[in-house]
Amino acid sequence: MAIATVVASRAMVKQSWERELEIHARVLATLLEREGDMGEADLIDAIGRMKEMEGHRFTLILPDGRVIGESEADKGSMDSHKYRPEVDEAFRAGKGISQRYSATMGQSMFYVARRIPQEGEAKGVIRVAIPLRVMEAGIEESQRPLWWAFWGIILVAVALSVKAGLTVATSVAKVHHGLRHIAEGDFSYRIPLPGVPCLSELTRAINETAGQGERQIRALEEERNLRALILRNLSPGVVAIGANHHIMEMNEAARAMLGIGAVTVVTGKSLGDVVRLAEVMTLVEESEKTVNPVEREATLGDMRLAMRSTPLNDVNERRIGSLLLLNDVTLIRRLETVRQDFVANVSHELRTPITSIKGFAEALLDGTDAETTERFLKIIMRQSGHLDTIIRDLTEIVWLEQNSAKTLERERIPVAVMIDNAIGLCQNRITERRAAVSVQCDGDLTANVHAGLVEQAIVNLVDNAVKYGVTPESPNVEVIVTPEGGGVCIQVRDHGAGIAPHHQERLFERFYRVDKGRSRDLGGTGLGLAIVKHIALIHNGAIDLSSAPGQGTAFSLRLP
Ligand code: ADP
């Protein structure tokens, strides 16, 4: 563009010179044409004046080529100019232009020639010339600002290109740096948008892709976390077992049940190396032979473990292993046993007096003497009384089970009053067993309780202490009341034979008795301590005992 401008400017300057020389030539031609035939002296004079005015070279040539007027050289020494290109062209076309070396001037010249006259038969040609260097100097002069502008533009363009190049390079480096971040998995990284338009589009696209990746990864992570959370908080143990019996997944519950430490790495390990319980492996192997769930129970230490193995399939329903579910059913099994025992015990406990009553009634029907009849009737009375006690105790337990601390009617009552009432109810037994019952209780101490139930609990504990803990050698029974937290602790202590440890934990079960015969002989039902436990629970309290064989027993009823 700049070059084209320079070239165009050169042509324009040359044209302007050409026009100027032509004007001179035309002026002279017109002058000469008007003057008619001018004498040689006049011509020289006219050319001289023109030369003075303009400083150009003027030459006047006749049609035969003779130079009859010349402003710069001796015309006599000049050869025929008929065939000088500009002269020849002017004779033929009226105007001639040329640019060539002049032997006369010894330098290159620019010529413009005009025929005289313009129309009709030629009388001569007037030629105006300037040295080419003058014209070139003019052109150069006129082009200097253009060249400056040209080089200025080039300089600015180069500077801009360098700057743009640097900007692009920096931006590409930033994009590359960002891409490395993202490629390393940091999908939250966003590349700053560069100033280069094409790169900023690319960067925006990369950032959007990273954003999508980040969203997808977050969704996957959330799903995985949810799955892990569910698995962690599931109470059944879950073990996913893959091909070759290697462990794919094991939750916390399964670890706890199988006695595997929380930090022990199990994933990828063989099931047999991690789980010592042989039944687990047997179950899994059995399950691999069928598409149906396989169930089994095993005992691990004190625990009863219910195991269930089902096929583990992939998304294409192809079996990839087994899913093992573990449930700690110790408590359920124990409760089942307690319930079964309870039913058996109730039947047994009821059947014993009923059998007795039935037997003696039949004997009476068969006919007996008066003394025997009276004896039998007394037995029937005692047994039916026992039956009544059992049924009352059972009804009591059912009532306590059906009610709760919320519905319990309470009153604030001095603890000493309840103890006095209870001891009063046990008085016959105390006298009968020659027991010495002492009470340590602050008269100001009160409790917010169901007085009737608490009195009954104290009766049961004192009655037991007198029945089982009093001997002629150690007749003392102490009832000691101490404030505890916001409530009270009522302790009933004897100094009898005590209770062996293996009996202690089952003592509060219904119908559980250490010595059945002795209990029955003493009119016991085996329900007394179960009732005490329920009374404690309905008050949100507790009952516990401390006992050692030969050292007596202390039952502590805690009422908050
Ligand atoms: P029971 O109707 O047989 O008295 P309990 O539930 O009151 O039933 O007591 C359960 C068993 O606990 C009793 O049969 C007895 O063997 C034992 N027991 C209770 N209290 C004492 C005690 N103070 N000393 C020794 N054994 C006791």
C-alpha cells in the first residue's frame, strides 16, 4: 500500500514536470506561431529570456533537423536533431516526450517537444528540457515525507506485531498452564480469559468443558458419598464379595460383627484371609451354586450371627460375586428364648397348683375322713392362694409393661413413709423368720413416685431379704436410703448366703429362681424381682444388685 503510494506519487511528480515543460513549450510554440517567421537573433533572444525566467533548456529545431535556437549549448556544434525521439514524435503527432542521455549536455535529460504551428505544415519544433537529476531531486523531495510515513508505518506495524506476538505467546502459555491443571484433575480451575479473541473463545470452551467435568465429578462424588453414608449407617453388616472371593466392599457393621478393626484394609483381600469364621466361607461357596438366597446362622463368641448370601450381579445381570448380609440376632434369639421359657414357665407354674388342687379335690370326692378332708381342703386353699398370687403377679407385670413413665400417676411422698408401710406389710414374715429390720432414712427425703408401686417394690425386696438372706446367725436386714442425683437410692441389704454370679444376671427374668423348691416352699412365684425391675423402669429408674456367696446381698433401687 505504502509502496503503491510512493510509486503513484513519483508518477504524479513526473506528470507535473511534464505538464510544466509542456506549458512552456506550448507558450513558446504559440508565441512563435503568432510572431510568424522570427529572425534568428529574435529567437535566441526569446529563448534566452525564457531560460532566465525558468532555468530550463530550450531548443528550437527546424523541420530538416537543424538546431536554430539553443539555450545551453553552441547550436553550431550540434548535429541534426530530426530523429531525436521527442522531436521526431512532435513533428509527427504534435507532441513528443522522452527521457534519455544527452550527448550535448553530458547527462540524462527529460524532454518535452511541441510542433510549431500546432496545426498545418510544421515550421519547427520547440523543445523544453530539464536534467533528469533535477526532476529526480524534485521527486525525491516530494517523496521524502511519504517515505517517512512509510517507515513510520512499518515501525509501528513491527512494534504492534511484536506486541501481538508477545500477547499471543503469553496467552497460549496461560492456556497451556490451565490445561495442565485441568488434565491433572483440578476441574475447578478456570483459565483467565486472554485478550486475544480467538484464544478467548478457545479458553471459554475449555472452561465450559472443565465446568461440565466438575459438575459430573461432583454428582458422582455426591452419589458415592451417599452410598458410603447409607452403607456406613446400615445396621446389618454388608460384604460384597467378587470373583476369587476377594472383598470388594465391607461396611462398619460387618467389621464390628466379624471383629475386624476399623482401619484394617480389607478391600481386595481374600475373604478367607480376613474372616476367620468358617461358616461364612461355606455359606458363600454354597450361594455361588445357586441364584437363590442362602441363609444360615453361626455363633461367634457371645454373638449369634444370621447370614444371608445373595448373588451380586453387574448392570448386564451377569453374576460377579455374592452379597453377604450379616445380622446380629443375639438379642432376638435371647428374647425368643425368654419368651419360650416364659410360656413354658407360666404353664408349669400354673399347672403345679392346679394339678395339686385337682388331685386333692378328686381325693375328697372319693371320700375321706373328717381330719383328712380338713387337711386336703387346707392344701387346696393354699394352692389356690398360690395360683391367685401367680395370676396377680402376672397381671401386675402386664399392667407395668403396658404403661409408661409418661402415663404414670405420681405424688411427692416422704420415702420413710413408703418404707414404713412396706415393712408393715412384711411384718408377719419378719416375725416368722425372726429377722431384725433396721431403716436409715432422712425423714425429710421425698420422692416423686407412684407410692403404691414403690411400696410394692420395697415389699418384694424386704420379703426376699427376709426369706432368702436371713439366718439365725445373721438376722439383720438394713434398708438404707440415700439421696442420689435429684432422686433417691433405696438399698435393701442382708447378710445371708448371697447369690452366685452366674445367677445374678438372670435374676430379674420372670420365674427365674436360684432354688425353685425353696422358693415354692416359701410361697414364691419367681416374679417378685421381675416386678421390681418393671417398677424401676416405669419410673425411668434402675435396679441392680451386688452380692457374693456367703457375704449377703444388697439390692439397690434407684428412682430419679
Ligand atoms: P420368688 O418369688 O422366688 O421370691 P423373686 O423374683 O422375688 O422370686 O426372686 C427370684 C429368686 O432370687 C428367688 O427365688 C431367690 O432364689 C433369689 N433371691 C432373691 N432375693 C434374694 C436374696 N436376698 N438372697 C438370696 N437369693 C435371693
